[in-house]
Amino acid sequence: MPTLLLSDRDVARFLPVAECIDVMAGALRHVAEGAAQLPLRTVLPLAGTPNAFATMPAILGQGADASLGAKIITVFPDNVTTPFDSHIGVVLLFDAAHGTLQAIADASSITAIRTSAVSGLATRLLANEDSSELAILGAGVLAMPHLEAMCAVRPIRRVRVWSRSGASAAAFAERARARFPLEVTAVASAREAVEGVDIVCTITAARTPVLEGAWLSSGTHVNAVGASLPAARELDTAAVVRSRMYVDRRESAMREAGDFLIPRSEGAIGDEHIVGEIGDVLAGKLEGRVSRADVTLFKSLGLAVEDVAALRHVYERARAAGAGMEVSLGGLRSDH
């Protein structure tokens, strides 16, 4: 059976962010119901550099209809100053009947869309329903899909964006105004972006806090996305302490989330500070927002089941549309 090669354009065409939110809801519900296997990611550092090579395998679902797959990527943080993405690689999809390789897709585009969609899902579950003021900290590749995700789940009217590069924030604001009928403003500081808003998305490459708890208004929901290493965080301790904290997966957060691990190492919080996983909220096992005044926090690390579910969705839609490029990579028995 041929393998379908799917480009970043194919992914964008067949995995719009708003549609991906429901795909992610299905995947994370499978995790909550125990119908998934997902070991912690394996990260191999490249000695003497900040760079790494990572693999993320997963099985989603059970039986002949299960999806088997993996994301294989390089992580080069300094690529932000080059023409290259900081995360480069592929997502692979295999079938559960014969183990054939069904699809290979661009990892950067899948990662950007599914990451933003999961933030949208968490916002749908945790933010106050009338949230209309949004702050985005970071103006990189995740900024536009995050704006799209927030608009898909809440009645966003005004957006403030901040980036350490003021030019990047201004350029993003201009693109966003051209795409959405919103008031989008680039501001000079993270504090100016955050004060008084309903939703905050932190999508920076920062290793030290860019968001302080003292800036957050009562009732704010925060999606903390950018930091995914034990020694890196975007939120200060006060922001974490005052929040009801949810994660995509507890085991991953306990091992990889500096936004949780650093405040815990300081003695400011304990393991019980993590209320639970958003999949458990979806499955009705766990309560989300308790009161309008809650400050809720979703710490996103990214799971391989999200990549596998996203690629399966793209693969099925692309096949139905006759899109992608078919190649033969073997996998059949040979008498030679």
C-alpha cells in the first residue's frame, strides 16, 4: 500500500484550527478513558549546544481501528533568528491492521495547529464564557493559530500582543487586523498586554518568567504554552500559586514542566496543586472552573497522541480529496 506524503499546505488545508479543537477533544478523551498509550518523550541533547533530537510515539484507540504513530523532530531554539523553524521534523502514521506506513506529514505545521487547538480546547473548558479581551505574549509561529483558536471558542473583541521584538509584535498586529475584524494592538510591555484581560496565552521562547501573577485580574484564564523544559518557565511563582492549574498530562507535567516544577522546588506548591488533566474535565471526571473569580491555568506540554490524532484526521480528509503525494516505500513481502 502506498504511503501518502503530506506537505505543510496539505496540513493547513485539511486541519483548520477550529476543526482541530474537536479532534483534540476526542484524543484527550481517549487518554482520560485509558484508551491510549503514550510514554514520555525521549529527548537526546546535542552536546555543547541548546539543541536536541526528540521522539514521541503513541497509540491512540484500541483494536484494528487504533492509530499508531510518532513525531520525530529536531529542536533548535536559536533558529528563531534564521529562516528555519525551531522545530523541524515529521509525523508518521501507521495502520493497526498490518503495520503499514500510511502517511508522513510535516511536523511543524501539525505541531502549530494542534498546540493552538489544545489551548482553544482548554479555553473552551475553563475560561469564563463571556471572555472577550485577549493578551498574546509572543509573536512567533504560534501567535496566529492561537488567535484563531481563541476566536473559535470565545467572543474575542480586543487583542493586545507583546513580544521582546517590538517589530515582530507590530507586524503580527497588522496581519491579525487584516485577517480578523478585531482591535489588535502591539504594546510595549507584557504587563500592559496582560492587565485587565480575560485570557492570556504565553507562547514565547523565554526561559525565565515573562508573566507575573500580580498582573492577572480576577477571573483570568491563562494558557502557558512556550516552556517545555524542567528549567524553563514563562510564569512566575505567584502566577502559578494563585491559579487552579490543569495540564494535558500529569505525568508529563511532573517531569517536564518548569512552570510547575520550579514553584514546587521553592516550596510554594505541592503536587496537589495540579487539579488534573483537561481530558478528565472532558470525560466528566473532574470539575473545571468553580467560580467566575477563579484564575485558571492550563499548562501545555504537547502529547504525541495529539500529533497522531491530527495526522489521522489530515490523512483521511486528504485521501478522500485525492490530495497529497503517494510514494511506495516497501512493506510488502518479497520472494527475493
